[in-house]
Amino acid sequence: QVQLVQSGAEVKKPGASVKVSCQTSGFTFTDYYLHWIRQAPGQGLEWMGMINPRIGSTDYAQKFQGRVTVTRDTSTNTLYMEVNSLRSEDTAVYYCAKGAGTATGRLDNWGQGTLVTVSS
Amino acid sequence: DIQMTQSPNSLSASVGDRVTITCQASQDINNFLNWYQMKPGKAPKLLIYDASNLETGVPSRFSGSGSGTDFTLTISSLQPEDIATYFCQHYHRLPLTFGGGTKVEIE
């Protein structure tokens, strides 16, 4: 079955970077768009960006342009998201999610979430 | 960006009650609207896609309706396991955006 397994919790200082991974299985990695979404404490869900794993092209929410990088490794079917210049407002649970076929914005499977805490 | 306004923010109902959550888009999104269920410590779950289609494996007590700007998620008979927060999300165009969420509790 489809699985997206994310890396463990991280604690970072302001100004540092964090790279979260999402190991996928159960589907053809290069056939589906993959997304990153986050949820800050007490807040709603916020879409960050996505990647076409076949060609590596990406789209980002304007808010994250230049500070977030989504990449993938097709040899290990793993998705990555790196956030630079961390600030306290980046404290959140980060989720990877798989798009559903041609409906790339339908998020039909999600990872379990990775808590990133930014604190001095 | 398309804004998604969800209401209510929270609700409390009894087991067996009919529960309705609404979601309004700031512009016409056709039927490009999904509903998700989130429980603490668990991965979010897709319930309804394209406004009214039930995702495989989701109980039939969940249903969705609407098109254009106004959408509804209905739980026909609330069950204890439905305690969760529910989010709507459009995918008419990028960026994807979500409603603020509705927390459902049992009275």
C-alpha cells in the first residue's frame, strides 16, 4: 500500500537550516506530484510547494520562494524539503503528501508529519 | 490567492446527530474542492474529493456537496470516531489553500 514515512523531529536555532525527508513506497514515484504542507501550533494548514518527481520541476507558495527548496531522489524514492534562515514562526508540523494522478492538487496520501521546533 | 472560509470553527454534537460544515471560496473554484479529516498525531486523511466524491474506504455517512463558491461536508450520523478537525482545500489553481478548520467534539 502507499506509504509516506517522514524523518524524525528536529530542534533548530534561529537562522539555521533544516532538511526533512519523506520516504515513499507503494506507488511509482515519478508518476505523481508530491507536496509539502505545514501546520503551525494552533493554526490551519499551509501549502508550501510541490515537485514533479519525473522532471524535478517545482512550484512554491510565494511566501516560501527563495527560502524553501523541494528536491527528490529518484533512486531511493525519497522527497526532501529544506528550509533556510529558520525563524520562530517556522515552528510547525511539516507534512509531505502525494497528489492523485492528473488531479495533482488532490492529496490522497500523507506522511505522519515531522515537528520542527525553532528556538534559541 | 483564493481564500477559503470555513464555518463553524468548532461544534459539539451528540452521537447520531447530523453535522454540517460549510466552506466558502473567495472566487469560483468549480468543483475543485477536497475535504480532509485530521486527528492528533495521525496523518491527515482525504474524505471527499471534487466536492462530492467519497474517497475509497471512507464511511458512507460522510458526504459532500456544492460547486462554484459554496460547499458543504455532512456527517449524517456522528460517531465517536469522527472526533477530529476537518479542513476544506481548493485546487482550482496554485497556490493550494485550506480553510481554517472545524473541530468536531462529542457532547
